[in-house]
Amino acid sequence: MARFDLKESTPVGDFCAAFHEAFGAQIRVYDGRSRCEESVTLGDLGLTAESVFECRSSLTAGRFIERMKSEY
């Protein structure tokens, strides 16, 4: 089970590094049609609910995105 501490002040680069460490894969974060810079914070992208996001490695990419959108 992967565990991500999501806060408004968390840089995208840190989130991507944590995702890579947990799953051994890259995640790309976009703001609209363009890829975010690593220095952009999750709060800049609209994150308002700070909490812990837990998910299994068996989630498909689509399910991961759906859960992130619905919870945050």
C-alpha cells in the first residue's frame, strides 16, 4: 500500500519522486495541456484538502486518476 502525504505546499517534484519510490514508475502532472514544472505546488494546482492518500499498487492509471480527482 502506497501512502502519500498531500499538502498544499508540496511541490510537484516531491510528489513525483514519492510516486516513483512507491511504484517504480513515473507520473506526469499536468496543468491543463502542459506539463507542470517541478517547483509548482499542489496548492497551485487546486489541492485544498490536505490529508493522506493511500492506494494499492494494483490500481490502474485510470482508477488512480479518478480517486485523486474525487478525493481532492
